Amino acid sequence: MWGLSLVTVASIFVLVAFHVLAAQHAFQLDRLAREGASEELQYERLREQVATLSAPDAIVAAAQKMGMQPAANVPALDAPPAAPRGPRTDPTADTLGQSWDEAKAHLGADP
């Protein structure tokens, strides 16, 4: 009889201990959920701030505030033409070129 009573008391004690642990973990999960929501809100605020500060109008205003002015004239650069192509050293390029010519011929385009 004493053994059964001892097992019953121990079982109740274990059940209460598990219940206490579950309640503690529930409180911890609630706290973490609140922190997560707060961090998400802060992230959205920072994204909005970045978008606002990186807008073209904001950049121009900040530059003018620092004393910068638009350029009076913007010179154009004349770049030399590209260098002529030398001999192909990559056989894949030749194969792709031939395949392209064949594909164009099948499509009725001029090779």
C-alpha cells in the first residue's frame, strides 16, 4: 500500500514539475514572439528610412546642403573604337558561331 501511495505522490510531483516547465517555456515563447514582432517593426522602419534617404530628391537635397552644385556643363568622352578581333583560340566559339549560322539558315534569316 505504501508503495502505491509513494508512486502516486511521485507521479503527481513529476506531473506538476512538467506543468511548471511547460508554463515557463510558454512565457519564454511569448516573450520571444513579442521581441520578434518588435524587431520586425524596427526593420520595417529602417527600410522606410533607407528608402527615404536614398531617393533621388533626398540625395540632391543632401548634396546641396553640403554645398555641392550641379555641373555647368558635362563634357562627353569620345572613346576609341573597339580593337579588332584577333584569331579565335576557343574552339567552342567557332562551334557556337557555326551552329548559329545553321540555325539562322533554318529560320530563313540571312547568315
